[in-house]
Amino acid sequence: MWTVYTKQFQGGVWATVIVISSVLTLSLHLVSRRSAQEHSTSFADSAFAIIGTLFGQGTTLRFQSTAGRTVVLTALLLQLVTLTFYTSNLVSALTVGPPLPPYEDLQTVYSESSLKLAFLRGGMQLEYFKNSDTAFYQRMWRSVADDDLVGSEEEGVARARRGGYAYLAWEIFFRLRYGDDCRLIELPASYFPDYASFAVTKNSPLVPVMNKMKWWKELAGKRTDCAALESAPVELKTILTPLLLVALASLTSLAVLYVERCLLSRHPDI
């Protein structure tokens, strides 16, 4: 359930944000200890200041040196970058939709405990499983209960649409009737292929005509690519450039601290 709040970013993005936040915490703690213009701040207070900034709450600590203000500005920049990409992905997910279920074949569907298998009562699909010599198909056949059998193809598809069921349908029927419905997904592989033909009179003039036609390609229907309607988490390569700028700004604060200390050692009255 908690992945709802973390799936906007891939793991690499979250790890990079945590690393940069840790560097900012160390930088702030170091600046407060080494800069003559700052009050010494504990590591815990520095961490709370950075975390508060990332969550848009700010901090009550005051920073007088250029190095300290650079660290705080860098933390604000990190908060802006992460918030922008996070909310943009969240809005996209609400507009487009969640990722498609990761079902690749019948094995992954059968192993999913939240799904039951539905078959057409008296249909040939069920006979394929019943008479198959494959042990996996036999297990599927034995797992089918009477409540899992439907009276029509439309009823089976309706069960799959409501959720909780995976329905084994004829491919041509499914694509022609529901091929453009992205509320339903079709497994990449087809099972139990069968053949059909038209019977005509012997030596009929229609035979060479029908042999040259490509009607079967149109009859098979097309599979709609519903992957274009799903949202994906933000990858590290997408957000890498602004994160590198944030990391560079964090290192810049340490360079500014070094310059300030050098100037103060040479000109104590500054």
C-alpha cells in the first residue's frame, strides 16, 4: 500500500536524492562548525533543517555566511526539482492510468492468487485443458470449479472486466469485439491454435479468388497497444542532469567555505 507514495520514482532516483540530502546535511553541519559567522549546529539539527526544507517547511536556523546560505539554497533547489518531477508523474498517472499488470503467460496468471480462471461451459477451450498431456494444463483443469464456468463469451469477458477472473476467449472474437478496450489486456502468447476454412463446391470459380484474398488478416483483428496509456516511474536518466547540478551546488558551498576561511585568516577584521 505504501508503494503508492514511492512508485513515482525508480529506486535509483530515490537513492540519489537520499545521497544528495546526506551530503547537504554534512555540508550544513560542517559550515556551521567551521564558519566564524555561524552558530555551531549539531548534526541532528542540520539533518532536521535539510529534511524540513525538502518537505517545504523551512527552518528557524539563521545563516549569516555565504557558504551557509548556499547550502540552504541548494536544499531548496533539490526540493524544487524533486517536487516538480514527483507531481508531474503523479498527475500523469491520474490522467493516463496505472501500469499494466505484469502477466506474461498462463503460468503467471495461474500463480496469481487473486485471479480465478473462467471458461466457456461446454466450449472447446475447456476440452483442450481436460485432454492435454501437459501436467500444468491438467493442474489448471483440476482447479476449475462449476462457478468458474460461464454461459457465453460475453459473460466471461464481463467477469474479467469486473476483476478477479482471467477468461480464456477465442482470439478473433476478443479482438473484433474488445480489441480496443484497454480495460482488458491480452496475453502476448496464443494457446491451442485451431484452423477453419470455407467449404465451397468442387471446381468452384470462387476458389482461386478466395485464395488470393487477404481476408484472414482483417478477420484476425488488431491488438490495441495499451502500453501507451500507462504511466511509468521517473527514471534516473530523466532527472540526472538537475540532480547533478544540485550535487555540484552542494560542493560549491564547501568551496565557498574554504574561500571564506582563507579570507578570514588573512584579514581577521573582515
